[in-house]
Amino acid sequence: MNGGMERSLESTAYLTAQGYVRDKAAIFHRQWFCAGREEDMPLPGDHKVLDVAGESVIVVRGKDQVLHAHYNVCRHRGARICDAANDARWGVTLDAGVVGKTMIRCPYHGWSYALDGHLLAAPQLQDTPGFDKSKFALHPVGVETWGGFVFLNLSPETAPDFAAGLADPSRRLANYPLADLVTAKTIRYELKANWKLILENYNECYHCPGVHPELTAIVPAFRERGGIDLDWEAGIPHREGAFTYTWDGTTSRAPFPGLSAEEKVRHKGELIYPNLMLSVSCDHAAAFVLWPEAADRTVIECRFLFHPDEVAKPDFDPADAVDFWDLVNRQDWAVCERVQSGIAARVHSHGYYAPIEDLSLDIRRYIEDCGEV
């Protein structure tokens, strides 16, 4: 009756505060969440304070070069340890946060913690009978790395197996030196759209002929049945003479070392749920890290990654890839916002996936696997 089409998620899953609360509880607070790159914290004491779906997290590199992550809350009275915005609001500088690259100190009563989270000192309590410092470590957040990316898990005691979850991307991208790449440019986009709509859009190319004429000029195969017949495992072929995602499909940058002959002329893409979209060419990668902020608000941090040998060259210029991607991105973001506003119509209860959009159905399967529905 519907021509083989499948129903999408209910519109409320993309629109309502209740839907976003369910996403947080089942996904962002329980699944592995991409939170940046290792290169952001290269030295002991280097740290980031990140908001992961409303939870503040301190990520810090320890003296042992290992990354540690903790909830940004003191075990004594619950004060937020790192809060530069609060200091700025009141025009003060509190002696707190990651101090001297060696410890984490709470501003309220001076409790201090090692970078790995264990309690070092609690003023006036050190000699109190029965006080056991080992019981007052910072609340831990799971942290793992893959391909130079940092992943966090806010419920480490029940976190799914990290390596198992990345087994397929690890196999498909084994020849790409992702961990060695460096960020040459970052563009931050603020979208008025639900994070799930953005993933669904990334996961199909039914929209490509109408939305991305520049992209389909480089990859004509995207014009044919939404790319459903392409061998995504082997990589996506470009038009003859093209081998990367730039305005003319070429570049003077050398291909990554270790690529196969096919990988030097093809493109690969990975959607790593719930918030990393990764598109890899022979000479660069575009990494999209999604930061959901509300049912209808998502920040996307788009990083353009290149081999350090190329970045070190005096004539290095990433603009051929960055500017091309920026246009393709803005085309995607524009249509995602149109979907977000359109599904709010009173007559819309759900959409449909056409047969050639089969990969888009993964968002329903993923949400179900996470126990949300």
C-alpha cells in the first residue's frame, strides 16, 4: 500500500522536550560519546571542561600521559570545580580547577584531587579518625580513544564494550592513519535541528542530486538510486580523473601512506553512533562531532584533518577541501532545518523512508538497541 516505504520515527521524537530527555537518558548518558581529539590535550595537565548533554565533565591528561575523565563536581559538598563562566560573571578568580598541571582543586573548601581523580587532601580532615580518603575520589567518567578521537561514557559501570562497538569502522578504515592526523581547520555550526535528523541525512544520498550539485559533479554515482547500489565497504568512486573531495576532485597533497590502490582514488564514510560522522578521502578527513543541546538545537564541530607532513609544508593550504566541504555542509544544514520546521506541522505525525533510503532506518534500529523504544 505504501510502495515498500517504512514509517520513520514519530515526529515527537524529534520535536519535544520529552523526546530529548529520553535521548539523554538512554543514549548520551549511557553510550560512548565522541568528545574531540587527543591532540587537544597533548601534555600532562592539559584539560578540557565539556558539556555532554547537560553534564559537565573534566577531561585531563595525567602525568602518565593517560587521559582521565571525571564529573565536574566535588565529593564534599557538590561544588562545581571548574567554572570559568561563573568566575567571569562575578568578576573573581577562584583558586580552583586544574592547578599547576598536577592536581584538581575545589574552590569551596579546598579539597584537592590527583589528575586521576583520587583524593589528595581534605583540609582539617586529614587526621580525623575514620576518615578514608580512598572513598572520596571524583566520580569517574569512562574515557577511551580510537583513531585519535576521544570518547566518553557517563555511566562507565554499565558501558558497552568500546572495542566491539568500533570493530567494523576499525576494519574498514584500518589503512588510514587517523590517529596521526592533525586538525588544520575547525568550523562550528549551530543548527536548529534535532541530532537524529542530521544523522539520517548523512546516512542517505537520495537527497544528493537536488541538494548537492557540486558534490554529485565529483561523485556522479550519487545521482543513481541514491547510492544504494554502491559498495560502501570498498569506497565510493569519483568521476574519472577525480580522487578527493575538492572543487575539481584533485589536490597537490600526497595520499596518506599505507592506502590501497582503491583507497587512493575512492572515498569512505562512517557513521559512528551517536555523534561522530566521518568522511575520509585519500588526503584528508572531515570529522563531524555533534553536540545535541535541545530537541531542536545541535552544535556541529567540523574538523578538517590532514597528515602532519603535509601541514608542515610551507605552502600548505587546506582551502580546496575546507571550502568545498563548507558549501556541502551548509546545503545539508539548510535542508535539515527545513525538515525540523516542517515536521512541526499539525498534520505531520511521522515521515516515510523510501526503499532506497534503507540505511536511514539504522537510526530506528540504533534507538531500539539502546532501549529507548
